[in-house]
Amino acid sequence: MGTRNFQGLALGLVCGLGLATLGTARATLGMLQDNRSSRADYQIFARVEPSERTLEGKETLTWLNRSEDRVGEAWFHLHHNAFSNSHSTHLWEAGGKLRGHTVDSGWGWQEVTSIRVGEHELVDAMVFRAPDDGREEDRTVFSVKLPEVVPPGGRVVMEIEWKAQLPRVRRRTGVSGDGNFLLMAHWFPKLGVYEGGRGWNCHQFHASTEFYGDFGSYDVTLDLPEEYADHIGASGVQSGEATIADGRVTTRYLAPSSADRGYRDPVASGATPRPRVHGFAWTADPDNIITEHIFKFQDWKDRYPEEVSRVEDATGMTPGSLTLRDVRVVSLMQPEHAGQADRHIEATEAALFFYGIWFGEYPYEQVTVVDPAFSGKAAGGMEYPTLFTSGTSLFTEAASYRPESVTVHECGHQFWYGLVGNNEYEAAWLDEGFNSFADSEVLVRVYGPQRSVTKYSGLPVWGKRVSSDPARTGLAGALTGQYIDLGKKLGAVSPLGLTSFLSFWRDQPLLTLAENQTDPRWSDRTGYLSAADVDPVATNAWEYRDRSSYRTNSYPRPAVVLRSLQAIVGDKPFLSGMKHYSAQWRYRHPYPEDFYASFNEGSGADVGWYFADLFETTATVDWSINVAQSETPALIGMVQGADGFAMVEAPKGAEPATEPATEPAVEPAPSEGEPDAPPVDWIYDVVVSRKGTLRLPVQIEVQFTGGDIESFEWTREAQEGTNWWRLPIEPGPNKIKRVLVDPARRYYLDVNMADNQWYSGKDLVAPLRWSERAFTQYAHLLHWYSSLGG
Amino acid sequence: MGRTYLTDEPVPTGPLLFLRSIRKVVERPPLWLITWSLIALTALPVGVVWNTWFRDAVAHRYQPDAAVDAGDAFAWDDIAYSLTASFTHDHAEGLSNLNKATANLGAVLAFAAILLGVFAAGGWLQVILERTHGHSLRRFFLGGARYFWRFLRLLLLSAVLLALWNKLIYGDLWDKYVLGGLFEVPSSDWKTLENQSSEWGMRRLMWLRDGCHALGFALILAWGTFARTRMALLDGTSVLKAGLLTGFAILFHPIKTLRPLFSIFLVELVLVTLLLGALSRELEDVLKDSPSQGIVAAMLVVGLVGLMVREILRGARYHASVKVSQEIVRRPAQQPDPWRAVGGPGGPQYPVGEGEGEGETYVSL
């Protein structure tokens, strides 16, 4: 072999070795196709003075660059600065009000006092950024240039010190009104997410956005006054014993826990198999009562064996092979709600079970549910990694879904957002919508339909008032004594202005209220239709037209779209697709296109058109059915025969019956002496129509009085270029009894379902039922008014 | 037995007066049947409007007779028991218009009911005071017309008092002196009470406020009942004078005046609110599994029976207030009734009969 050949071989070997090394490194470091799943590990120490609402903290942040870019700066969130003044982006967009409160006190802020990388102090090089709205007063994002570029696969260690004024809890985080309860969320300087090819994804804290962070680990030590000992809850698990000295208690938490860091997640297929988290929250309240229970899969499997079988069958698992790990469920309850601890735990475990079998097991050893103090209730209803806040009240029942609904939903976020870490700024619907879909499915399976209550001074009575009160404005209000406007100087008076106790007496609720039960899945439809055509679902969270559009498009609309997707692909492919997506994107940051691709891959279906129509546009659909039927009219007139035209007269008897009619058509009786009249065929005119640009394949079912059923499908292709279809039904001896569009009720998208069905008869019970309720309500209401007169 | 001022008959006003009053009113079915039917007829237009709307909305689009099989997919739209989320959404505009129409109609009907109440109060007082043995209905209508304008003026005075009370309890004074002064709630938390360390703390403050208002409201209504009775008893025309004197009367005889009314309230609470209410709920449960026109009709009957009981108890309130007033209301300082010995027109008058004696049941038109 000559020198040239040797050199070529050597070069080839070197290149091959280099590629192999790079591939190994990429596999080792988890550098996957998404180019944006870096790792951030935090070690934090914080000293908190609740009475003064101050915090001093230090953190050591180790960031591993898993992108393919060389990164020369770091961007951070300082979320608490959203509550620093009325001109922050958060408060500006919220109109100065948070959860109904005008924020004019209880301000909070964070100030970084030191950022060091090695021996370089960088605090003076901090630059505040406003990448979304350019608002200079907003200080929730800053960047700092790093002394050295971090190469792909490289690490940087940053030591950060900061001090903070903790806000009064008005949204999610801070100290309660009475100064005892703390819920600390996004409370430390938190790194943004670097996305290869895009740069730092570090949005401002908007009124309608949540969070986005890199997966990693947390080692957090909290220093609090001694009264909080044994009353602290946090992400992850407590490590070691708390230390009490000099009136202070020091507690350490690891998230994930030590045990979890060594646990191999059986579900994660696209990234590291070791559990990670992307945030850390904690709570403390000297009054809370802590209860624990171990979630055991077998207990729930015994209750819902068919559900487990369904999932195993859908995903091709061996029967009996599906299992979930034990999880310790810890509840921190307020003393007055201690009796509801079991309900919180039950709802949490329901989420762990159903979400676990549908989307993959919860991989951590513990989850914590927090019942916020009354004076800190604005912290309720929010999710953080392995810890979430619920929210309840006195005098509730499970059937009213409080606190069950919020508990299932927030625990569900451990899966959507906690494990599959979508960008909540730019695609909030990827977690909120998916979670809304799943929590409705859990609630209806475990608790049945939701029952409405009417509260009288906090005391609930089942049911709702049917009809509205007498008008109370203008002359009507004056004549009925409800509201009399006496002008600017005297103001308005309400002689008969009602309070809760008087309302109870006026309403006589046991006698006059009507039961109201709601299937949460259909409530999702109602939510979707509240703003069906304002914005596409796939919109940045802060760019929806208004908060209503944000809520509709992030929560119920994606839920409805997913639910209806099952009608397109079928139950099994749907489940397979969702599970595949969940497994593939655990501990990673998916965007909508990642979900579309992953779902198609997992389900084996190609529903890109569906995703494009439903998530990327504001297209809607409204089917309707119209039915007419009549007996075949007799042949009369001049009929040509062998001998030419001859007159044919109408046969004696009743006029041909036509529908729609309120009474069944009466067949004329044969005259005496005449042979029985031949059976008359019915002819049918059944037309299904579509409004809206959305074309979805839909079934139509026609049932006849004889019991026969004919089914039709109006395909997508057939709908192209037309918005109606006359069903090809041959004349027959029986009348149509009913016609149903989408008989299995798989679609939850139709704008108006009142015209999706037709019956030959009329329901008499419902009109009587609701008019009776309205009448009885008013009879007693008027008695109350008459007793005021005398 | 208490001392009487205006009659020589013993008038028991002990703790069980309310039972006697209820019995006496029950013995006059034409009267409470009239008031009951007038209220029911006043409410009827609402029922008619709702029935008409629902018949049109339901038409051929909802499953007939709500005969729903278990697990039937169409159960999603069974509206005989509960108005589903879908129905409520799909008919949102229609329901909104229906409710607006009901609200407007309801205001007119409520005003009519108030006037009916004014009239009925006069009717009850006329019949109770006259102790008629016949022509009760005629006397009822006579009394209603006779006292109508006086009682209407009293209604206006009552409205003023209720408005003042409402302002006192729910206005700035309560916030400043009770919440801020007594309970040290900072002004920024007066509306939400979020400085309270527990929901119970908040709830107690709310109940205190609501309870004070309800109590005052009830006292004003009780005062109105006795003021009307005084005016009828003395045939007075001055609303202010009657109101003032009634106020003092209640102040000096709180137990005697308020006990029978409170007892009647308890009877209403138990019979109507709780017992009939529970029965209505049972029927609702039956409706869930077996919706039928019969069950709905039964619920209607229960509601009407409840209304009937309430009308009876309203009459009983006036009977009790008359009996108490006859004991505590002093005759005006004037010459004794000159006709007492001589009798009215037509010569000396002799007692015709025992009137409302114990054990007698007398029914007349």
C-alpha cells in the first residue's frame, strides 16, 4: 500500500472516528433532533423573613448547552418584578387588577446583587430586556454577556445572589394577607431556554402567560422562622432532617429526589430516561395539616379494570402488563378544610391513574397538593413541578366538582407541562388544552356529571333557579323596590335589595330550584364556542385578542379538538398517538409541529389536514338536518295506455299524509266490500347541510318506524364544492322515526347541535317541566312580594 | 288571659296564640283560596310564556317523552330533567330573550303582587275585626278597598325604612365602624375580607352582616303588620302616628308582639321550606329516572300546596296581630263610646251569638 493510500485510510479512519465520537457524544449528552433541550441544574439557598416579606438568596446554576450553537450570553427571568409597579407588562396588560383585586399595595420585586462566572463579576453588565413589547418599565427579563462562549456540549457555572421583597399573593406567588402563608413560585432568577437556531427564548411575564424552563435538577435549602418547622412543602422530596437552631429551621429539598435521579423512566423514549424537573416551588404555613397516602396502581385497577384493558389493547400491550409506580401523595390542608384531605388525595390519585395509563406513568416518588390559606387563595389553582395548589371552600360536595375539578386539572399538569415541557408562552394550548381534554374525561368517569349549586351566604343548595328575577333597572326597579336611583347626591337605594338569607326565604330553593347536571365534556364545547372564530388556537399566548380568547383557545377549544379527533382516527389510534407523543417528548420542549408529527407517527393516521384546519385556522362547522316525508301521491290525470290517453281519477279516501306532523298519519280504512287498499310507500326528503368551512366526515343515521336503520357517511371529499347532500333513501313502507347527524355524538365541534336531529314525534315532558319550574318559582316569588305589600 | 281594651271577651295571647290563629284562618277557606288563586293567576303568564317558548324550541328536535335508555348516546340531550350544556348553548339567544321577557313581565307582576298584598291585608283585617258570620268574601273585598290607600302609604313608609336599613348595613358606615373599627379589617380588604386568616373568619363576618340585615328586615315587616292592624283597629288614617305608636308598642311588648309572628314563621319554615321542599326534591329524583308528565304535575301540585299554606299563614299573622293589638293598644283619650249603651242605628243592639267561640266551626260566604 502506498503512502497516499495510507493517508487516505488514515483520513477515513479519523473522520469515521470523529463522526462516531460526535454521535456518541450527542447520544450521551441527549443532543437530539430538537436542538433545544439543554439542561439547567440549580443549587439554591434562601433565607426568608415572612413577617417582613423579604428573601435573600444565593444560587449556583450549572447550564449544559445541548444546542448546536455557541452561546455567548445568558438570559434570565425575574418574575417577581411583574408585581413591582403598575407599569410592568403583567399589571399593565391586566389593567392593574389581578383576580379581581386592584393592585395598589403589597408590591414585590427581585434585585440581583451579584452574578459571577468564575472570577468575573457580571452584575454591572446586566441589561434589562423587553423582547415582546419594548416596555422599559418591565424588569422581568435581563441578559448578561458571558465571559466565555459556551460551545455545544459545554457547561457554564454561574453564582447568583439576589434579594427580594415578596409580594402579597395576588396571583400565584407571595405572602398571604395575614402574613403566615407563603407560596413561592418562580421566586429565583431563572434561566430562559436556549433554542438552537433561534437564540434565547425568554419572554416577559405577561398577564396571560405562564412559564418555560430547561429540565434539570434542584437542590434547595430554605431558612425560615422556627414556627414553620414541619409545615413546609416543596417540589421534590425533603432530604435529611430539618435543622432547628436560634429560632430558625433549615430544610433541604431535592427535586428530583435522590431516589428519582437513579430511577429509569420506563416511558421516556426521546431523551434522557432519568426524571428531571424544570422548576421548583415551595410553600410554608404554620397552620397547615399534612396528610399522606400512597397511590397504588392495583387499587385503581380494581376499580377500573376495563379502562386498563382498553389501554393495553389500544397500545398493543400484553394484558396484565400495564402498571404504574407507587407515588406518595402529600396534602397540605388548611385546618378548616382538613376534613377534605381525603377528597384532595382521591382526586390527585385519579389523575395519577388515568393520566398514567393514558400518557405514561408519573415518574417521581412524590407529589404534593397544597390547599392555600384563605388570605392567600390567589395562589390556588396552579401547577409547579411535582407540587400544585388546589383551592376549595367550606360546604362542598364531590358532585359539585370542588375541589375535585381543580385538583385533577392541576395534578394533570404534572404530565402536560411537567413532563412534556412545552413553551407556555408561545404554545400554552399544548399543555392547557391537552390537560383540559384529559381532566374532563377523568372527572366524568370518577365523579359523574357535575351538579350545580346555588349558594346562600356560602351554604349550598343543589340546583339552579330557572327563570330570571324581575327586572331591577329603571322604572321596573323602582316599582319593585329593588333599585331606586335618587341621583348623584343621594345615590341609589335598594329597599328590597336582597341578602343571602333573604334570598333563601324569597326563593324557597328546595321547592323551586331545578336540578342542573353537566357533563364536563360538553362544557368544553360550550367553552370553545364562546369565542370560536376569534383567533386560531396556535397563537402566542400574549397575542390573543383578549383574555377571553386566550382562555378559549388555550383550554376548551384544544380539548374539544382532541376529543373530536377520536371520531376521525378511532379510539385506539388516538390513544396510541397521544401516548407516543408523550413518550417521545418527555423532558423535552415540543412545539405544535412536533405534536402533529409525533401523533401521526404513533397513531398511524395522517391527520395533518385536521390539525391544520382546527389548530391553525378559525374554521367552524354547523351541520343541520331537515326532513320531510309523505305518502306516495296517487297517480291521477291523463295516462297514456294502449288505446291512447285515459283519465285516471284519485282513489277515494284520506288525502296523502305529509310530515312533519304532530300526530301519526291516519291510514284511511278500506270501504266495506272493497278489497284492502294496497300498502302505500312513503317518499322521503332528507337533506343534511353544512355551514362553515370545516369539512369533516360525518355519519347520518335514519331510523324507521319498523325498526330498520340506514346509515350514511358524508365524506370530506363529497363535501368539497357543496354544502348540502340529499340522502339517497328509497321509498319504503315505513315512516322515518328519527334522523341523527353523528349518532354516536363523537364530534363536539358543531356550532349548533339543536338541528342535528329530527324526530317524528314531539317531546311533551320538557316544555311542561320547565314551564312548571318557572311558574312555581314565580308563584312563590310573587307571594313574597305580596307579603311586602301587606 | 290579658286585659282587653276594646272588647269584653277574653283574648288568649299566650305562646299558643299562633296555633289558634292558624285554625281560625283555616276555617275560612274562601278567603285564603281567593288570595291563593289570585297569586297563582298572577304567576300564570310566566308559565304560559315559558311553555310556549319551550314547545317551539323543542318541537321535533329533541327526543320525545325523554324516554332515555341507560347508556344511550342521546342522553346527552335529555332535557326533561336538566337543561344540558348543549341545549343552553344552542338556544342561548332564545333563552336570553326569554329571560329578558320574563324579567320585564316579572317586574309588572311583582308590582301587581305588591298591590295585591296591600289589598289582601285590608281584607284580612276587615274580616278578622268584624268577626262576620257570613258574607266573608264581601267583607274581605270591602276591607281591601277601605284600607287600600292607607296601607299603600304605609308601604311607602316601610320602603323608606327598609332602604335606610339596607344603607346602614351595607353602606360605608358598617365598613368603617364595624369592619374597620370593631374587627380591625383594613380598608383595602373591606370588600373581600382577605385579611382574615381563615374562610371561617370571613364567613362569620358575612353572616353577621347578612344576619343583621335579615333581622332588621323581618322586624320592619313585623312592625308593618302591627301598624296596619292598629290603623284598622282604631280606624286611623295617620300612617306616621300609627307607625310611631306601633314602634313603641313593639318596644314595650317585644315578646307578646313578636312571639306569635315568629312562631308562624317557624311553622312556614318547617311545613313549606323543609317538608314540602323535601317532597319536591324527591319528585325531582323520580323525574331523573322516569320523566313523565305525571311527575311534573305532582311537582306543580306540591308547589301550589306550598303557596296555599303560605297564604293561610299570612292570614294567621293578621289574626294573631289583631288579638295582640286588642290587648295592648289603648283606646284614644276621648268620651266613652256613646253608642255602646244605646246601640247603633235601629235601636239597642244585642249580642247576636257567640261569634268565634271555642269549638265552633263556621263556614260562610
